[in-house]
Amino acid sequence: MHPAIHLTLVSLIQQVLVGLGKTTTLFIVSSGLTLVLGVLRIPNISHGALYMVGAFLAYSITRMLGGGAAGFFASLLLAPLAVAFLSLLAERFLLSRLYERDHLMLLLFTFALALIFDDLVKIVWGSGYRSLPLPAMFQGSFSFLGLALPRYSLFLLCVGPLVAIGLWFLINRTKIGKISRAAAVHREMVGAVGINVGWVFAAVFMIGCFLAGLGGALVAPTQSISQGMDASIIIEAFLIVIMGGLGNVWGALLGSLIFGLTDSLGVLILPQFSIVFPYAAVIVVLLLRPSGLLKSAW
Amino acid sequence: MVAPSLSLAYRARSLLRLETLAFPTAAAVLFLLPLVLPEFYVYFAALVLVTGLFATSLNLVLGYGGMYQFHHAVFYGAGAYAFALMLAKAHAPLWPAFLFAPLVSAMLGLLIGAICVRLSKLYFGMLQLSLGSLVWAVVFRWYSFTGGGDGLHEIPLPDAISTTRGAYYLTAVVVLICMVLLYRIVNSPFGKIFQAIRDNPQRSEAIGVDIRLHQLKGEVLAAFFAGIAGALYVVVEGSVVPDMMFWTASMEVMVMCLLGGWYTFLGPLFGAAVILGLRTFAGIYTDHWPLILGIILMAVILFFPEGVLGLLLRRANSKMELSTETEPE
Amino acid sequence: MRKSWAFIVCLGIVFCLRPASCPAAEAAPITIGIVDTYSGPASYYSNDVRDAFLLMVDKINASGGILGRKVQVETRDDKFRVDVGLAEAKELIMREHVNVLMGTINSSLALALADLCRKEKVPFLATMAKSDRLTGADGNRYVFSVNENTAMIGKAAALGLAPRPFNRYWIAGDDYEYGHALAGSLWKNMKKLKPGAVLAGESWWKVGEPDFTPYITAILAAKPDCLIVATGGSDCVSFLKAIKASGLNHKLPIFMHTAADSVKSLGLDGPQGVLCTGTYYTYFPKTAANAQFVAEFEKRYHREPNSGALYGYLAAEFIQKACEKSGGMDTEKFIDALQGLSVESPVGSVTMRAFDHQVVLPMFMGVTKKEPGFKYLVAEDNVTIPGEQLMPSIAEIKQARAKH
């Protein structure tokens, strides 16, 4: 068996566009992770589990609303909101007691959360897999100049920038964004000027987890929704965050682009070993810049 | 009242006595155990010893060195694969293969360590997690060499150690030797500097300690012992699979260290025994082991951050202090 | 304080050392241990293996057991993890002293268990693992497989595909034992049947790949005549969805084993026209035995059985018949009795080949299609390929074992 290489300009462009679609989910998930890391300094392992919960919730919500396009769009909003609410409970009742603790404890604590979420998913939805159809409007692909572009990839391509702009607005133009940026740099100082840091942290944690839920809801119609779908995305998200610079949302964007594109171009160049490309990219970046591409938040 | 120096000397002496007694007692108990235990518990004891050595090697850098070793399982897996591949593919005799395993792990520790020690704390941990995942991905993908996702099975072991009891005795001897060596390392000048770096890196640097060099040495040592544990795992189970070096395996062994107690030498071994015991016996009654583990882990972090053994030791210590203080009167 | 700790430790030891099953005054029960995956997507099949097996065991016990001995079943969830499954299997063998061990959908664990059972001399029935190494290269006296393996699937697919007018093939699959072994067997048989067949390329993705779009666009760019998909479990579902979303089934003939099993969970939204092989459907073969089995299963569990249920059924039948034939539960006699044994099943009479302990199972090749009366796509136009044609020859097995 010997692989053949099919490298034409058309297929290259097509693969780049598809890779960008994949980048979107990676960016949404990893930006939430990096936000929490940057402001709260929590390496949140349960981020992946929340992504999975988001996908399962999207399944149930879409089913409840009849399964059509309306249900799909509603689930894109409702599932992440429910995940955010769940994370608020976890933050207020559990994590907020641990902010003074070592990062190691926080990491292990969020691992415990991930285990519990994982098992709760099994209790609520059963252990098998679930599947959600793509809304009819996103099925099939567009033909454009000889390119076949899956409609859903194009939709994802639109969602990605929307989320990026939303995050930019939130961080730079809103009060909570400004406070959280300040808190990331100097936590005690923000508390000293009379701001309730606890609630700022809760809000940022919620936003971060909202993004995890959104990522899950976005992939729900494209794959089988099952327990364990969090194991690989959480590592990929951590790699992206590391590559981009801890706590830097734009770093997450850059990291996702590198990760998504090396992955999808790798499929074209050497399909048998495509998984190695993104990892190799991470290693190269980290060898050259051990603390990430962009400035870390701390 | 006794002068503090006297009470300290008294405690040091009693500790010393404890230590000289500990080794022969442990050796005797480990030797006699299989004579009274049914076969399954002999196997289980071997598994606890292997996992305990693995956890103790992690604790060297995590507990004593204060390094965020987030992906220690990669060295455990590297040792297991090196051992299994030497036996199955190179048809090497047992002992060379057994020595080769920790060397491969230590080399990997040197490589990963050299890249990671430039950074500190969380950054160190995250970089280590990524590099470890890369190693895992290579092992998982290199189908023709490592067996890919299937791992390697039917590894040709000599008959003497392919039985449950044979495997147990080899494990017990090697683990006992390794634990003594690790104990020596922890209490050596190197170990003391290592703990000083953990407690106050700035001050250590100010008195001329090369932090990175010490951390790199620690990383290589920890990887070396993890490699031995990995090879022993192959002896006990007869198989090696990439699951062993997946990141969740690293989390689990960290949980063992936490549960037993970071700052105690035997804590991780104790934690390994508790976790493996609970997993085995909970599995008989319920399929919800992750939920149980999650809740235990949360409770430990919230209520006993120094670990179960750490807590017991502290209580015992404060009692001992009380008794030494009142004794002479 | 210290006393209470000592008490707890003693209690723990007593608890652990107590005999696992109290020997009753009457004949001791026959215990069967199952190590399988009951968490995560793989449990879709494992649950049905267990449930069908329990259904049969209850029937056996209701009619007085096997030779007057009740059958008792112990199950353990391996969570798709080899280390966990191995520890559980040792617990079942050494502590519960099970007479027969069964399991698991995880091929890698099944291989490890086969090795363990050889050492411990316990019969092991592989219920769902498809690795042909189990009864092929790594086969041993104590291992039996009651399901089709990758060698058989590959041969069935080659037999079904070779007569069709495809010359350039693309193979895509899980980078896992199952994917590689299936693809390897298929291509070996294809080259034998059709020496002119060309491999245009391959893609291998990790298990649980979240997004197949990049692979599909790359495959389309190469314009092969036919796509062979060697993927298993929940990845089948994900890939079928990707086929539907990209409209790939309208551009290219696609083959996938168990596609008809997986397409059920997509309801009527699954892709039509996908070529598939399978061993068992509730709607095929249309025999009285199958209809009765489906009715019994649905009555008890309120859902339709999938192909896992067939293996649970076969395991129970084989154990019962072999036990009765050998007149007890002596391991070596049990194994001798099981060799070459035939049992009746929903897919007809099925035999355990004596030489390699591989069940001779027929397979059906059909195509996914909407049919009135079904809430999901079904495999239609099924052609039955008899099991005898699918088995690797004994010479091949001898060769593989000698090489080992």
C-alpha cells in the first residue's frame, strides 16, 4: 500500500477552507479555556467535560423543540446557557473556596469535576451514543469555481469571527472585561479598590464555560455524541492555549489556526500520519518560543 | 519542660530506630504475604507495589521538588514499552531488557526536562503535558513498531516470573530496593536542596543553587524510577498498552499522591493502595467508579489537603510531641 | 483512636478475604464472568451482548439450569481500558473462580485476556472483539470467538465488491487494530480476486475523530471509483453523518461494515446507497427463530436488539450445549465438547470450527435504503455469503501461528 499525493491548487484551497471550519470549534473551546486560565488562573480540565455536556444538552433541546432548524438554533443558545449555569454552581459552591490554593490542587479539583460530569452524563443520557441530524439547510455542499464546500463548514466559518468579535468587545469595551484584565494582572489591587472580585471571577468563569458549551453544541450535529468525546478536545485545547500564550485570547485564535490548518493540510499531504502534523507544529512553536507565540497574560 | 533541642534529638533518635527497623520488617512482611494470601490478593499486592513505586517516583518531583509534573505517566509507559519491545522484538534476555527500560525513561526525562525546566510552575506543567501527549500520539500511531492502539501482548517472560507469585516476588524485591534508594535520595543533600527549592526558589537561587540543574536531575531520577515501575507493570500484567501513558493516567497517579499525602514518603504508596482497592471492590458493586473517585477527590482537596497519611502523621506527631514533653516529669 | 483504626483495617481485611460466593448445599452454580465496556459509546453493542446473554441464562435457569446447576453471571465494566479490564478479569478468575470468562468489545483487552486465560486455564469466549489475531496468529486452546473477525469481514467485502466495476479504491479507517486488520484482509483478498485493483490512497484517523470533512474533501479530490471505510463503533455514525452532510454517497460508491447497524441511530436521515456487510438484523434473516428472539428481547428490554445480541445468544447456546455434552463443568472436557459444536440460532445453524475455535458465521451484503414501515434505513437486497466461504483456510492459520 502506498499513498498517493494529490496536490492541486483547487484541493489545496478547499482543504484550507475546510481546515478553517475546524479551526472555529477549536478556537471557541480554547478561547474559553484561556480566558479562565488568564483571569482566574484555573487550568480547567473539566472544560472538555462541559463541552460534552453542551453537546448532549444540544441533543436534548433540539429533540424537545421538534428537531428542525429552529431547534438547532435554539440549542446553540440554550445549551451553552445551561452549561454556563452549571459552571456558575460549580464556581460559587466549590471552586471559589479554592482560589488561594496551589494550581496543582485546582487542576486536580477540576479533574474531579470532569469525572463527576462524565458520570452524570452517563446517568442522565445513558452510556450509548446519540446522534443529531444536521438541519436540512446545512446539508450538502456549495459548488464554487470547482470547489465543493460543505455548507456547515461555511456556517462555522461565519460563527468563528462572530465569537472572536464578541470576545474582543467583551474584553476591551465592557466594564467586566476591564476589571477582569486588571484582576488578571493584580488581583489584590482590584479587591482593594472596592470591587467584588468574587463576582467578576464568577462571571468570567461562566463566559469561559459558555464557550465550551457552545463548542459542544456546534459539533453536536456533525458527529456522534458520546461519553469520552471530551478526552481529546481538552488536550488539543490545552496545546492551543500553550502555543498561543496562556490567557491570551488572540493567542488562542492563532494557535487554533495553526492547529486546524496543519491538521487539514496534513490529511492532504500524508494522510496516514496526519495526526502528527499539529503536534509537530506545537513542538516547533514551543522550541522557538517556550512561553507561547503571543504575550502571556501572566 | 524539656528544652526543644533535647526533644528534637529524642525524636531524631526514635525516627532513626524506626528506620533501621522498617526495612527488615517490610522485607519480612512482603516475603511472608504470598504464603498466607489467596492468589488474587498476591496479584493485587504486586499491582499496588508497582503503582506505589510509580506514585512515589512522581512524588519525588511533585511533592519534594514542587515541580508541576502533570504528565508523569509518559515515563511509566516509556519504561514499559522499552522493556516489552526489548523482550518481544529484540528477543533480549530478561535482565538487559530490565535495565534498558529505566534508561530509556531517564533519557526521555532528560529530553523533556531540558525543554521544560526553562519554565516554572503551571507553564512547566502545561508544556510537559503537551510534550507527553506528543509522545503518546507517536506511540499510539506507530502501528508497525509499538502495536498502535492495541499495544503489545504475549510478551515472552521467563517461566519463573510469569506466574502470579513469581511476578510478585520479583516486584517486591525490586520495589523494596527502589524505595530504599528513593528514601536515601530524598534525605540526601541533593534531596534537601531540592526541598529548599520547592519552599523558596528565590532564596535558594540567592545562596547559589542552580535551580534548573537540580530540577533537571530530579526529573531524570523520577523518570528513571517510573521506568522501573513501568517494566514491573509488564511483569505483573504481561501486556503494555498506550492507555498507560494517556494523560488521564497521569491525573490518576497525581490523585494517589494527593490522597496519601504529598509531604510524606510513604503517602503515595498508601494512596495507590487505597485507590486501587476502592476501584477493584467498588467495581464489583457499581459501574459508577468515576463518580465515586470524583467525590473522594473533591472531599480530600476540600477537607484533607495534606492527604490521609499526612493527616495521620501530623496527629501522631503532635501526640508524640505531647508525650515527649510530659515524659521526663 | 488507634484501636478504632485497627478495627476498621481488620474489618476491611475480613471483608476482602471472605469467600466470594458461598457454596450452597445443593449443586454449586456455574459462574460466568463478563468483562465488557458498559461506559461510553462502545456500550451500544456490549449492552446487547449482556442483555441477550442474561435473557438466555434466565430461560436456562427457569428450566432447571444446566444439568441441574444454576447459571450465575458476574459482570464488570472495563470502561474500555485494558488495565482496568485485566484487573477485573483476574478478580473474576482468581477470586470469584468463574468457570468461563466472556468479553469484550475492546480488541486490545480481548488479546490481553486471551493471553491471561491461556495462563490461568479458563475458557474465554470473545463476544465482540473483531481481531483476527484472537483465533488466528495468537490463538490458543482456551480462546473461542463467537463473532465474525476482521479476516472474515475483509473476505466478505472483497467477495461482494470484486464483481462490481470498481478498479481504483481508497481505503479510510480508524488508526486502530480493527481498521488496519480489516483493510489489510480486504485488500489481500481483493488482490487475489481482482489482480488489477489499484489503491488510489488511504487515510487513517484517530478513534473518535470529531470532524471528517477534511478527509472527505481529500478523498473526493483523488476521484477513486469506490471508498472503503474501515471504521468501527461510534465513528461509523460520525462518518455516516459526514457522508450525508457532504453528499458523498451521491458522488461515490461507499462500503462500510456494520453500516446498517450504525445507520439506525440516524433515523430516516441516514445516507442511502451505502454498501454494507452485517451478521444480524432484526429484519433479516426472516426466519421464525429470529422473529421469536426479537419478540422476546423486545418484551423484556423494550428496545430492538442489535448485532451484539446475536453474540450474547450464541455464547449462551454454546456454553449450555458444551456443558451438557461434556457432562459437567470440567474445563478441558468443556473445551473438547465446544470444538466443532453446532447450535441453532436466529441466523440458522452455526458451528464452532474445531481447529481455530472461530465460529463459522454467515454474512449479508446489502445496501442502505429507505423502506416503508421502518423508522430508520435498512439494509436491503441482502445477499447471504455462507460462513464456510469466509473462513480463513486452516493452512493460513497454521502459517500465521508458525510465524508467531
